[in-house]
Amino acid sequence: MKLPFYFTLFLFFYCSCLQHTSKDNTYKILNNNFVEILDTVSYNYNSLRPAPNQQILKKNKREYPITVYNNFIAIEKWNEIIKNVLNTESIENKKDYLNLYLGNTNKKSVKIDFSKLYNTGLYRLDPTNDITITKKIDFIGHIKFSTIIENGRLGLMVVTIQDNLKSGVEKLIFFENKNCVWQIIKEIELSIW
């Protein structure tokens, strides 16, 4: 008699972790991984993309301002590159990620609700309409997020991270929902400049 009760309870909690509303999971994914996506190395160098010979700062700041493009860019912008990566790279659950990407129906750029991004470490986010921003005084860098596609278990997104000058990187990031926490499984650099 206890076995069906525990199974039902387990099933309830498991299903509650797999919310299939992308809007909710988008912010869960970002809040679970924001600092890991950007890395805290910038706290030591005052740059999101420090140069190889750059000196470590002597003291840490209370916050590190970065600009964030205020829309999620439609992930289809990287369509051919993503398809190539999903067909050639060694990735766990490769077929599932490929099916997730090919089944994506979200083709629009969507405004970011910055009030839902709260787990950003020491980064202070400054929304901007300028997608081509390359320099802003007293800022350590700039980021742009693609739309996040997910199915409650797996997720994909592209992020562009650049310093306050011209160097940057675009990464395809693979997520998996493990025990109700979205985790980065793999990152693949799509371009570096």
C-alpha cells in the first residue's frame, strides 16, 4: 500500500520539475547558470574577456557593470552553425538535442524581463538597445543572449560575451535539468574574435 503512495509522490515532484512553459524555464536556466556562463574570472581582471597577459586587480569591487542587449535574439541567427555542431560534435544526448533544435517553433526575438534575472552574482546588468555596442565607460563588457529552447529536460542557447573593446566569443551552451536544477552540460565555442 505504501509503494503506490511513494511512487505517486515521486511522480508529482518529478513532474513539477519539468515545467514545459519556456517563459518560466528561460529565467530558471539563466538564474541557475548566469555566473557560470560569464565566469567569475572577470572579478579579478575587470573584463569579461581578459587578455592573456592582463594584470590581476589588487582589490575587488562591490559590483561589475555590464551591458545586456535587451532582447533574446532568435536562435535561428546561428542556424547553419548549430546544425553543423549538432551533426559533427561528440555530445551526450546528441540526437535529443538535435530533435529539440529542429523542433523549435520560437522564431522571434523576445524582450528580456530583467526583473526575473536575480541570480547574477556581482554583475550589475544595464539593459541596452544597442546591439553593436563596443565600448562604454566604466563597464567591463557586454553580453547578448539568444532565445533559449528547451523541453523541460534539455535546453540550448547561444551567448555572446565581449570585453569593453573588441574581443569576444560566441558559445553554444547545452543545459540539462537534473533534480530540478538546470545545469550546463557542455559549451562549444562558435566564434572567437
